[in-house]
Amino acid sequence: MYTEKVMDHFMNPRNMGEITQASGVGTVGNAKCGDIMRIFLEIKDGIIEDVKFKTFGCGAAVATSSMATELVKGKSIQEAMTITNKAVAEALDGLPPVKMHCSLLAEEALHAALYDYATKNNIVIDGLEAPKADIHEGEEVEDEE
Ligand code: FES
């Protein structure tokens, strides 16, 4: 069901953890499965110098968060904006169709973290919209569908 790359990133997740004093933090959840993903970004001079994630979720969510962090590390903000959930899934050599929504969580968490950074620094990132499913401690995750 899963490719070797998915299994590898699930068994040995890259960049797992958190960044204290992160430049931007994004937390998103999927109300249907209850999975939650948080991405921390360290941004200097427009470059994502470090990125970490914490995912409370399924194997595909862990693997996609791990791959998403690998893809954005060292990239500029605009380059990171081009990394979609499809790009993450492709980098993992594919995901089963029923698991594509898990990769969407990684894209949304990344965008939420970038949005947090943009808000804190009073800048506008081209093509970035306010996160739909941003959640905070103690708040309930709303079902968007
Ligand atoms: Fe919820 Fe995968 S089943 S993110």
C-alpha cells in the first residue's frame, strides 16, 4: 500500500521536534480523523533556515510532514510557496488516494506557519491566504466541509 519512501519517512522522520522562538508556527487539524500537525519555521533574510514538525496523526501524515520539511529547508519563502501537497506526495513516490488528504495537512501547516511569520513581521507573501484550519491550544477544530 505504501511506497518505500513513505515507509522510510514514517519510520525515520526528518526534522521532528520543535523550534523555540520560531519565526512562524502553524498548527492545523483535520476534524474527521482528528489528526493534528504543527510546523515551526526559522526564517532569516527570507530563507527558511530551519524547520521542524510535530504530528499527532497517521503514518502518511508523519511521512508527508517529514518530506515537506525536507523540501522547504534552505528554500526561500516564495520557493516554499510552490511546494504543494501533490509535490510532497510525488516526492514520496505517491500516496494511496485515500491518504492524499493527509498530505494536504502538511501543505496547510506550512502555509499556516508562513502566515504566522508574515503576520508577525507585517509582510505580505504573494499567493498566501489566511489558514482555513488554523487551531490554537484549547480551541476546537472546526470541520470545514
Ligand atoms: Fe488523518 Fe492521515 S488519516 S491525516
